[in-house]
Amino acid sequence: MKLWIVLPMLLLVLSGCAGKTAYRNSCANQLDSAWRELDLAKAEGFAGTVSYSKALSLLTAAKTQQQFEAYKGCTAKSERARFYIRESRAGR
């Protein structure tokens, strides 16, 4: 009887762990790429634009989410930050 109680609980715990790692690699890759692009934009002199500031804010939030294992949100914020970096480099 105990097995019928323990087994579903074990499956629930394991599925929760799998959900935490689904976006882990994507988050790390997007963050790395975005930080490199942000450094390039700064070197090119686009650090004063509004888009650059938005990107920096998003990357800071994404890094915080990565630390708290909120990988899906981290990935989404990193992708949006890369959009703003492209806008900054285009002068918008």
C-alpha cells in the first residue's frame, strides 16, 4: 500500500526537476551572446541610447532569473535584450 503512495509522489518530484532544466542551456547561450553583443555595442559608442539601457536592464533581470532557476523567463528576457541591442546599433 505504501508503494502506491510513494511512487506517484516520486514521479511528481522528478517531473518538477525536469521542468526546471528545460531552458537551462538556452538561457545560458542567450545570455552569453547578448552580453557579447552588448559589449560590442558599447565599444561602437551606442552605450548612451535608450535601447542600450533597455537591453542592459533586461540582461540584469535575465541573470537574476538564471540564478533563481527561472530559465524560461531568462531565455525570453535575453532574446528581448538582443532585439534592443540590435535596435541600439541601428541608432534607434
